[in-house]
Amino acid sequence: MTLQALIIEDDLAVQSFLQTLLQSQNFHLQSTGSGQTGLQILSSQTFDLVLLDLGLADLDGQQVLQQLRQWTAVPVIVISARGKEQDKIQALDAGANDYITKPFSAGELLARIRAALRQHQGTVQTLQFGNVLIDPVQRQISKGGVPLHLTKTEYDILMLLLRHAGNVLTHNQILRQVWGEMYQGRPEYVRVHVATLRQKIEDNPATPQFIKTEAGVGYRFNSQ
Amino acid sequence: MTLQALIIEDDLAVQSFLQTLLQSQNFHLQSTGSGQTGLQILSSQTFDLVLLDLGLADLDGQQVLQQLRQWTAVPVIVISARGKEQDKIQALDAGANDYITKPFSAGELLARIRAALRQHQGTVQTLQFGNVLIDPVQRQISKGGVPLHLTKTEYDILMLLLRHAGNVLTHNQILRQVWGEMYQGRPEYVRVHVATLRQKIEDNPATPQFIKTEAGVGYRFNSQ
DNA sequence: CAAAAATCTTAATACAATCTTGATAACCCC
DNA sequence: GGGGTTATCAAGATTGTATTAAGATTTTTG
């Protein structure tokens, strides 16, 4: 499983440095120099990590942070040329997970990224729910001790929902991550496969306990 | 609710500085200058936060970190005089949540503590009014601890009003943001959905405390 | 390489949630 | 009290969802 990262940074030199660095760690990347665009991307896709420069041209990084925290808990590491105490406090209180000042070393940034991912996954990711057990290494799932077979699509949907357990994922977010960009606007794909998935993992597929429907929005994995 | 913090720091001047700082934030404190003792305390009590100096006399802070991470996920912020990259990477990879180098400012430390606590609790920015709690990240609402279900339209209206809490939003402003441009001049849409929303979130829907009507203008969310 | 199996796509249907609409009653300010 | 505004309700319309199955496609197997 490759992790998705978004880089919001308008200094192209730094952007390309970050890209090289993260690519070497097998991140799947997207980059933008604009805060507005960054927010748009974040609202339509899910990410495992965001690197955010505070000094953007169009929109203050601080505002980007405040906005995105209204709907996502994705780990955000703020990168900034400003080392002033007030900037750090503001960013951290606006929901940044960490704050690192330019110039920084590649090793330290990577270590802080690992720490942020670890903390985030520790709180969210569960590989067990009800009597269903998931072994992500073996890609193996069992229910009540009985192994079950999920197709690739079903497995991808389940892991995506699980990775964002508790949150609603829109049809388009699911489509983008599981099928790809060009499937936007085809919610019926998601419905059919969520139905088959429920048949396999729910005790009573007609009244699902785990994969909940949010009418008009999408699906949510119920972490309770 | 007072939070429990443990300070492991052998420089008494720094220790007393940290104590004063955390006490001012209503932390309940315990301190030790020894790594061994620190581990013992941690094994017999639960804490919400650990501040750990790397440069201890008896046991390397690094070792303390490795040991305690074998059984607890308590947020640990490492405080160190060593600013070397290798030290930071080691500590973060050994399970530190954050790493801050002396000298540091009180404000920054407190902000990093808040960030660490927030991440650990999986806590997101929750909005609250009366006994209604909103988790905008999970798109989840509860009233008096009981989860309640809002339709997409109701949720959108509520978030819009909340975003502009205290200000009046005209019918047309609400229509534009929730329904779209072509619904201008249909205040009855807003009325019906505000009514159902009040039924769900107000203690007494007939005399609303939160969503106030501004006759002839629109609605206002009462932030008091 | 061809046959078989598995999986996905698509469309159709039944069903459920939500919204729209209009009617009626209540409110409120002059 | 009257005109304008608002609240409430519920039936009907609309939109969104679950489920099924047939055919298309891909993958696996012999």
C-alpha cells in the first residue's frame, strides 16, 4: 500500500526537493503551489499526509490549515521560513501536527513524517471489527475464524473505508482511489461493490453495522 | 478534568521552569531526575503527557523512550540540548511524539503539548453549543451524548450558520450556498429545513435558543 | 492457447430517504 | 386587527439506494 501525500508549496525549488525526498520513500504524490487549489484537491481526495508551506502567495497557509481542519484529520506538517514563536503557536493551534523551520535536514523531516504517520494510524486504524479480522500483510480476511475471499475491488474499498474509519467518504472519493480519476460521477459502481462487500462482512447485510450509508453523501465505516 | 503529566529532567532549573509552566495550565504534575525512577513511575500510574530530557545522568533518554514504548502510547515530548539531526531522528523513531531543542520558548512548548494531546486523543476540533456536539471531521453530531442524524441539507445549513455564528444570513445567501444559484427567491425551502433542523438540535424547537429568526431578513446562529 | 472461472460493468427493479409543495395556523409589528 | 412574515405539517414528487442478474471482460487454469 503506497501512501498518498499532498505538497502545498509555492517555492518550486523546495517543492521539487520535497518531491524527490518523498518519492524515494515510495509516496504517491500530488503538488500544488496554490492554497486554493490545495483545498480543492483535499476536498475531493483523501490523503495520508499533507506538507504545507505557510508562505503561500494566494492564501495564507494559516487559513488553509483552518479550512482543511473543518473536515479532515489528515496529518499536516507545516514547513515555514518563519521561525517566530507566534507563527508556530498559531499553526499548531490551528491543527498542524508538527512545525518545521527552513532550513531543515532531509533526515529530520522524514523522521517527523514517520512520527506523524505513526501517531495518526495508532489512533485510527483498526484491523479488527466485530468478528472480522484482517491481516493486511497476507491480504487475508476472516470472519468468525472462517477465511473469506474478497475481490481486489472489495478489499480496496474496505481498506480505504477502514483507513478513514468514522469519516464519511463520498462516492467520488472512493471512485478516485479505487477505480481512478476517470470514473468520477459513477456512484453505481460503488453501490454494487459495497453491496457485495456487505454480503461478506456484515452479520446482517440488510441492516449493516459496519459500513453505514450516508444518503446523498457517501459511506462511512462505523468504528463503534 | 485535570491532566496528569510526568517530567523526567535532571537539570533542576529546567525542571522547576517546566513545573511552573505546566502548573499554570492546570496540569497535575510529578517530576523525577532519574530515568530509572521515571520508568517505575510510568509503570505504576497512567499519564496524559510525558516530558523527557534526553540528557539524563543514569540512563540515556533514548533508552527510557524505547522501554516505555513497549507498553504505553502516552504522548512523549522530548526536550534536548542536543540539536543534532541524528539525535532527533533517533528519538522520533524510538516513538517520541515531538522533539524540541533547548532553548525553547514557553509558548511554543505549550502549543506543541496541545498538538500532541489533540492527536493522541484523536480529538478533532469539535464545535459545541448547548449540549450539542459537532465533529466536523467525522460529520457527526450528538445531543446530550446521543448521536443524531441530520440529512445533507440540514447539515449544510447548520455548518453554514455556524461558520457565520453571530451574523445574520439572508435567505438568499443560504439558498445560494446550500442549494445553488438557481434557487434564489425561494425562502420557503430554507424555512422548512430550518424547522426540521430545530426539531433536532433545539431543546425547545418552538422557542429556539440557537437558530434565531430575523424577520424579513433571514437567520442568525446565536453564539451565546 | 483455449476453456473455465472469477470478476466487473451495466441496466432494471423495488424500496427508502429526502425534498418540494401547498395548505393552514401562528406570530409580530405597525 | 390586518398585512406581511414565519412555523409546521404531511402528501406527493423526486432523488438516492439496495439488490439482482445477465452479459462483458479479465484472470486463472489445464
